Amino acid sequence: MTVHFVGAGPGAADLLTLRAVDLLRAAPVVLYAGTYLDDAVLAHCRDGAALIDTQGLDLDAIIGHLVDAHRRGLDAVRMCSGDPSVYSALTEQTRRLDAAGVPWDVTPGVPAYAAAAAALGAELTVPGEVQTVVLTRTRARSTPMPETESLQRVAGLRASLVLHLAITRVRELAAELTAEYGADCPAVVVAHASRPGQVVLRGTLATIAGMVEAEGLRRTAVIMVGRAMDRGAAAACGLDSHLYDPRRARG
């Protein structure tokens, strides 16, 4: 039997992939994080499925449920918020499953930053403005960051920057980023992207912390920094992509 790691997307039930829905409809065992996923997503599960909320479980307890399902001859879905390729603990979980001889596979999902960009109507790679996107996080009371990936170093790229798992430190981080991006650099926070309770706060590095604090945001949010977040300014750049340039030779 197989453990299917499934990207649950940003939270909207209709942003699950067709493959994800098919797996949920078939799986007799589904593990999910109740902090991020609601009843609308779980409504895709088959009747009678064992639904296990993992928000109060440590990694060994989660793996215990997956191994148990395998030993009982049952497929299991392990739902991951967003896409399993980013901050999903996929590596730690699959390492343990490999050791236990449990087969697994991965189904991608819509990542949170993509849903946030969609809420803004923003392209993160604007010709003539920015062509690099950095997805990162910072450290407070969490997993250590490699020394080569300090916020100061990645900020030096002045790329479109997406900060995950950092909303409670937005004031400190905005101050740190100001040295490279400037106080007037657009900064946006999107919480609960794609869901009914979606919140979008548009400001600058000088103002975004106050906006977040006034809104009382504490989780399920991404911070996005860079000139591409200001659609008007990005459009004013006026440079078009080479791909669609009418002067480009086409076979």
C-alpha cells in the first residue's frame, strides 16, 4: 500500500488538483492539518474515511499512523498545506517511511505564494524590473537557517521576496529589509489566500508592520516584498518580454 503526499493548495477546496481529489475520494485514511484545512476540503474525502487531524501530533506520531495504515493494507493520504516542495517536512517524513519499508509518492499543489500573487493580480517576474523570486523564511524559535541564507544576504538580490512563517516578526524583518530595498519599497501581506477570510494588506516596508499589527494577523500569511508588488509601477517600466516581441524571429 502507498502513502500519498498531496499538496492541499492554499486552502480553497476548488484549488485542489484533479489528481488530489481523486486520491482523496479513494483513500481510506487521510491525515490533514486542521490548522490550515477546513471542512470544504475534507468534503472531497470518501464516506467512512478515517480522518486524522495532525495539528496536535509530533512527527513520530504522524509516521505511526501512516505505517499502521500500510500494515493494514490501506492507502493513506498525507495532506500538506500549499505544495509539498516547500516547508512540508517531506524529507523527514519520507526518510522515516523509507526506513519502515513503506512506499510513497507526491502530488503537487498550488503553493501559498502563487495564491497570494493571484490575489494581488501580480506577476513576480516583471521584464526590466525583476526576474528572480526568493522563497525563504527566518529563524526565531524554529529550525536553524544556514549561515549562507541569512535575510541580509538574500535581500541583497533585491528580488521579489516571499517570506513564509514570519508574520509574527514582520516589524523586525521590515526594518532589516529596509537597508537593501528602501523604506518606500512595496510590501504586501496576504493571509488565508484564496479562502473566504482572505486578507490583503498593501503598504511599504515603512508601513506594513503597523497594518499587520492593527489587523491582528498571527499565522497563515505570507509577506511579499519587491517592486513587482506595485502593479502600477511595474507596468510603467514598459519593457515587454522577448518571448512575445514581434521583432523576434519565429520559425
